[in-house]
Amino acid sequence: MARTLSPTAKLATGITALALAGTLSIGGAWALGTQLRDGSTVTSTSAAAAASPSTAGTQPVRGRGFPGGAQTIPGYAGQALGGQVASAPTEATAAQLTGVVDIVTTVDYGSGEAAGTGIVLTSDGEILTNNHVIEGSTSIEVTVLSTGQTYTAHVVGTSPTNDIAVLRLDGASGLATAPMGDSSTVAVGDAVVGVGNAGNAAGTSAAAGTVTALGESITATDSGGGNAEALTGLIMTNAGIQAGDSGGPLLSAAGTVIGIDTAAQTSSRSGTTTAGYAIPINHALDIATQILSGVDNETIHQGLPAFLGVSMNRATAAGGAITGTTIAGTVSGSAAEAAGLAAGDTITSIGGTSIASAQALTDAIAAHSPGDQVSLTWTGQDGVSHETTVTLGAGPAD
């Protein structure tokens, strides 16, 4: 059974999307490509696509499907504004599902859900996926498609700049692993199949096509044009990759994994896919190996970030940037709530670092780890200054 996906739309006002390192953004979106429970989406755009005649009228979308949110797109398999999908997706075969998992995340502490795909690296449950599949998640469930068994997963580490994440399944053993190939041997014209959890609909999608270009670069931003992220060295195909396929395998004709489905170029008018992009598997595995070996630096992060648990209002001016340090509220059960912070309070320092902006607050929290005890100073709406020590929690995946 072929999977379909919802047309893209901007995130509805009032939906909360998780931001970085212990702060939240309300009424705006920080995460790329997130489809939430009500079916609204955040899309990303490509500067390269806008300038290219061959992809005029399209936009690359990085995204996760959402449970129950898929709907049919008319003319999916046809010509679409300068690009053409090779064929309509079909249901994946048992062989194509070897080592493939569905990933469903809860975001914003239960207010939203999202879905994506992953690949089994080891028999005891290490899973490779895109970072944007699990970004902002507060809980993760993974279903192994070859057995139907579902596990709770936790984040081993992430590399947002490479869009790679590694998960570990709790209590897993004896899993069939994905057959890995060699992306250095891939050539333009090679037959490929993109497999994934498109739209989280029934039946895993298999989208056949060919490699159309190598070494491609795209620049992804959120719907407001911010949070730009460059991805380079991508495999481009005419396979019908869809939202929800992210993190799934791009298979060679021999059935080996040569890439990680990551982005799709879609028509701005019809929403149909015109090109798919995948991270070469050699690069993805190199990043995964560093994560699993404990590397922790500017581009690779171990585990979950520290979390204070405050929300910040996104300003209506200046492109929706978050300004100031006056909070909009706190997350239930968080360190901020336990300290007694409330909407309208203004944070002035944390861990001895003076705070003058929301970004400074994010950076200060990011300098700590979950479990750290730090001093917190704030000024209440009544003008009275307060100081206490808080224990930072573990935040949503970044």
C-alpha cells in the first residue's frame, strides 16, 4: 500500500515547538519539518533550488509525518513543475524492511507527535536516523518493522550540523541489522529505492528511482527564513521521498544501504515530490561511530541537553525573533517551575553568568549538563529580585 503525505503548511499560531537547550518558542517554530498532531507543518527552503531553473517553483521539505495525518495528493506520480518522480511509491517488501524501524516521537511534553524512520546498526538496538526526526522529542518509541515489536528509545547522541542521530532501544537483542553498502561507489544513473515511514500511514513506503546527481548542497531554513542549516555532499534522486521517510534507507539495486533519506524537493503548488536527497551512508556511519565512541564537541553532542524549562514569547516584529529574557511560562515538572518562576518574570543570571537576551540564556544553559546545580536569579513582575539554586533537568533532543 503506497503512502501519501499531507500538503505542507506553516505552523499554526499557538502550537508550541521546542527550541534549544532548555528554552521553548511559543507561537513560532524552531524545528525544521515538524508535522504536529493537528496536521500543520513547518517547511524548509533551499536557496539553491530558488536559483535553479530545473527546480523552479519547488521547495525542499525536511519533515516527519504525523500519526493519522496523511491524505492523498492528486497526480503524485506525474510531472511536477520542472521535476518528475520516477514512479508512485509502493509498499516495501520484507527484504527492503530488513533493519528498518518506524520512529514515533512525542514533542513538547505531549502536545504533539511526529514520525520518521531509522536503520538498525547493531543487534542490541543501536539505531541510526536523522537528527531532525528526533529533534525536540520528549519521548521516543521505535517499532522494528521485521518483527512488529515496539521499544522505548533514548538518545545516545546527535550531530545537528550533519543531521545525524543515534538512538538505543531499551531491552533489545537479536535484531536483524540493515545491510550496509558503500556510498563511494554510487554513480549517476544507478537504480535506487527510498524506504520509509511516509506520513506514518499503514504499510511502509518504497519509492523507486535513479540517482540524478551527486555532491549536492541545500540550505534549509524554517518557515520564517531563520535557523539556516547547510547540508552538503548529498545524493540526489528522482525517487518519491516523502515527509516521514527521513532517516530511512536509500537502497541500491543490490539491496544495500547507500544513503539516509533526508529531504525532498516538493512542488509549491501541488506538494508533489520532484527530487529526493540522501546523506551518503559512509558519511552517516562516520558520524555515528564518533557519537558511539563518546565524542562531544561543537558538532557532536552526547545524550540530552540540560533543561531549565522556561518558554519565551516570539516577538511579532523583526522576523519573529525572540528578544529579551522575560519568560512566557514554565514547563510542568521542570527546574524553573520548582524554583517558582512564572510568566512575566525576567531571568537576569544563571550559573553566575549575566543574562541579557534569550540567546544568552540558551547559551548559558547549553554550557551545563543535566543534573548540574546552578544558581538562578530573576526579577519578578513586582520588581523584587529572587535567587535560588536549581537542578537542571534533561531536555528535549536538540
